[in-house]
Amino acid sequence: MFSIGEFSRITGITVKALRHYHEEGLLAPSWVDEQTGYRYYDDAKIETARLIAFLRSREFPLTEIRDLLKEGDDEQSLVQAMERHKRTLNQRIRSFKKSVRSVEQFLAEQRQAGTMNQRAYTVEEKSLEPTLIAGVRLRGRYADCCKGFARIGRAMGRYICGKPMMLHYDEEYREDDADFEACMPVRQPKGDAPPDGLDLRQIPGGRCAALLHKGPYDELGSSYATILKYVKDHGYRILMPTREVYIKGPGMIFKGNPKNYLTEIQILVEAGGR
């Protein structure tokens, strides 16, 4: 008979794990001293212990190991269990890879937001590329755009490839009957017909005056004053609709501090004032 310490050295299984396997009904000692409670193991337990250690090193759950041990020395059962476990591990790998991509995207967005903070409140000119969007045209209060984004997210989730944006079709501020469109950049989905209620189309690119606003949405007015003055001072004509791109705002989990929201106002322009 081997003491539990000796058996631990022989099998490469810790004493703590051996006690746990006993409690779980996987590997019972050959004899337990009733007076001291010491566990002892004979030679016949060695191969079973090594099989348990082998399976645990391959991430087998204890419940499956228990079932295999009940079937006895059945190599075919072990092979089948290995095949099932391989499929399970591959599913976990795919899930982990998806989680890693999500974390990487979150970190990239945070780094981008940090970089863009340095550009806040400065008008710059840039060229926008034509963009495929899924949009929902709405009339009402600007806050209703959240309902549009939710519809797009449900219908086009895996095809979304950019930040949410709002297209403004009014030249002035309207409180309750604004004409606007909630939209998101998307990849071309399979099939020709867009989901019901969504407009799938390409919006034009072109020369753009852009300003990054940092802060709550209800303070956007001061940034509009800055960018509209810039457009007028340069003699540009505004091409409607204007755009707001929500680079950083309230998330699905963390609402965040509105003082740190980042919204890029984009106004397509062409030479020649009105």
C-alpha cells in the first residue's frame, strides 16, 4: 500500500486533487484508516489515476471522466469521448476568438477616441468615400434615432461595419417634427432585397468640412456655429443632408460620461457660395 503522499509522487497528482477525486467518486483509496483518516492506495489504482491525470490535462470535465471510468477498459469509448471533446474544444476556440476580436475592437475604439480627443473643436477638410448604409428615415424628435439604430442592429447586425450616424434633411433645428435618418455603414448583405423598413443604398462621398465635438449632444449647437462659420468664410455651398457620426456615446452596457461623448459633424461642400 502507498500512502497518499507516495501515491501523489507516483502518479503526478497533487494530494489535494486526490482527495477531491475521492470526494467526487472518481478515485477511491484502497483503504482508509478509520482512526487517522489516512488514505492508502495499491498498485491497481495507478493506471486509473494516470488516466484521470491524462484526461484532466486535456480539459476533460470530471463528469465525463466519471462516465468513462464506469465503462471500464473500453478503448472505443475513450476514442469516441475524445472525438466529442475535440468538437467541444473547437467550439470553445471559436468562441474565444470571437471574444478576442470583440475586446480588440473595444480597445481600438478607445485608442481612436483618445487620439481624436486632440482634434476636438477644430474644423478640418477631408475627402469622404461613398459609403453603403442601411437607413431608417424618421420624422419626430432627434432622440428617436435610437429606435432607428436598434432596428438596424437587429436586422443587419453582422453586416454593420462602422459607427452609427444621423443624416439631417432640415436646414434648421426642429424640435418635434425633424426630418432625419438613422443609419449605419454596412457590408453588402446576401440577397438583393433589404430587410423590411430599411433603405439599403450608397451615400455619396466628396469634399467635407468636419468638426469633432466633445461633450453632450445638447451642446452641439456651439460646434455647429463653428463649422457653419468656417463654411461661410470659405465661400462653400452646403450639400444636404448634413451628417453626425457618433464615434463615442452611450454604450449597450456602460452609459459613460456625456462630457466624453465624441460626435463628428460632417458637411459635404462644394465651391461657390449662395
